[in-house]
Amino acid sequence: MYKKRYGLVFLLTFFFIFPLQAKADNQGLTVDQQQKKLEPYGHFYRAAFSDKSEEDDLGMYKIPGLYEAQTLSLKTNDVSDSRTMTPQGIALTEKYILISAYSHDHAHHSVIYMLDRQTHQFIKTVVLPGHPHLGGITYDPDHKRVWVTTGELVAGLSSIDLKEMEAYQMGNQRIISYHQQISLKEVSHASALTYTSGVLVVGYFTLNEYGRMATYRLNDQGELSIASQEKVSSFDQGKQKKAGLTPVPSSQFARSLGSWKTLDMIQGVTFYKDYLLMSQSWGPDRPGKIYFFDLDKVDHFFSIKDAAFEIDTPPYIEQISVDNNQLFAVFEGGAWPYRSRNPVLVDHVIQLSIDDLLSDKDQSK
């Protein structure tokens, strides 16, 4: 009897010190394993690692919450652990990497993970109101404000002050407050999102038909506005003369400056110099793509044949974001709904040298 009790105490002590469920940060691939997984994608692999040998984690960032994430229950609003959080978007501020994610089982609030750009360490989880898909996230550095794609039946955007995110704590079962919420016309759903020169560029994902992308100007306060007289026909972002700008009440729609047809299955958009970049993916059976479009050569329709060049990526690429000459890509394939059928697991944010991508463009077509 004594031996049985001793054995039980030992067993409980063992599980207390070494729990069966490891912390999420310790699960998944190591840096070396992740690098190895990407070797078959030669062009992608060179751009990811040719200039990263001296950087922490080879320039990569472990995506938080793929195996377990703490957020709030939609039903009770209590702090709760979710194992189905699915990453969607990525944005960069001066200090942080921001990754948006939603609950695939629809049981938890959507979140934004904050990571330290310098140390690559996870800082905190910011819990958002409700369960938006959060396909896109971007940062306005002029007004220190983060924008995310929201809305259910109608496409929408919402903004959050960065200082509010920095001060946020999940304790007391609280969600963060939006600075502004607005509905959109010209796009049926808001998924892809980026910021450039005072303009938000919004696109939506389609499966079997062309998508659409529209632009919305921010006013001097960094808020979405109705432009009563403005009209643009190109991507000269933020340079047009302002006319009749009026703040948009939350019950109204923002009016776009212009819209364009895009490729199907678009997950992310971003700008680099004179290029517009689009990421494309759908399912585990085909590689993802990154397309580069020369804006001087495209008018109102972006088609594959008009791409200056393209590269293959692992499946399940989601949003892409540019900072200086680096392209950051986030993947959703490490999340629970896709992990078991994903042929190439990517559970890190991958940082790509755009100079390396451009140097190979003649061979990539």
C-alpha cells in the first residue's frame, strides 16, 4: 500500500514538473528544422537565408498560439485556452511584429499576437471584440494606428491605437477597444489589407472568379473619410489633391478612391517601390505564389500574364508585408485544421530579401 501511494505521489509530482502538454512556444519545428523544410523551394529558400546567417533565428519568428493560445471564450467571456487559433495577417511597427489570428472552432475571440522585433520573443496576446476573420492587418506609422479587416455580412475595417495595444492586459476578461469601425463599399468582403502613403488598400479572397481591390484614403487624423470629389485612376497613393474630406460616422460606408480586378485566391497585398505584390494560396495540393506587378504597366486589371515575375512558396501562405528591403510572410498551415494534411509545415514567419527575389526575376518567369 505504501509503495502504491509513493508511486502515485511520484507520478503526480512528475506531471506537475513535466506536464504532458508542452507550452506552445516549445512545440513545432526548431529553427534548423524549419530551414530544412524550405529547401525544396530554391528561389524562396535563397531569398530567406542567403543574408540571414548572422541574424537571430535566421531572421524567422515563431508563430505563437498554433498549439495552444490563451484568449477569451465567446460564450462566457472568461479567459480560455484555444487549440484552433489560425494565423492570417502580419504587420510590422517600429518595435513589433503583429500577427492576427481567429478561432477556427468559432468558440473564442479573435486576437493579435505582439512579438518583439529585436529579440523575436512573444510579448502578449491582444483580444479583439467578437470573432472577425482578421484576414488582413496593417500599420499606419504616421498616426501610430493598427488597422484590421472586420465585418461579417458587410465588409469592414477597424482601427486600434498602438498605445492602447501596448497598455493592454488580458486580465479582468477584457477586450481591446477599437478607435474606429467602418463599413466598405466596392468589396464584398475585406481580407487582404495594406497601407501606403495615407491610403488603405483592401482586397478580398475569391475562389473561382476574379477578386477585387479598392483604395480608401485616411484623413489628417488617420481616420476613414468620405471623399466627395476625389477620383483616382492609378496607384499614385496619397498624392492627389484633397477635396471635401468629411469624417465618416460609424453607421456609414467609406467611399473608395478607385477599384481594380485582381487574381483569385489572393491572401495578401503589399507594396515595394514600383511593385505591387500579391500572395496567393489555396489548400495543401498546390504551392503558394508571390506575384510581382509593375504598377507602371498595369491599369485596372491584374492578371497572371501581366505579372513581372512570380515565385513558388510552400502551401498555405497568407499575408505578406514589406519593411525596407525585406518581405515578411506568414503561413496558416501550422494551425490545427491544416497541420495533419500540410505537406510542408511552416510555423515561423519567414523573412525574405527582396533584392534576392529581384535578382532572380529573369529566371522565374
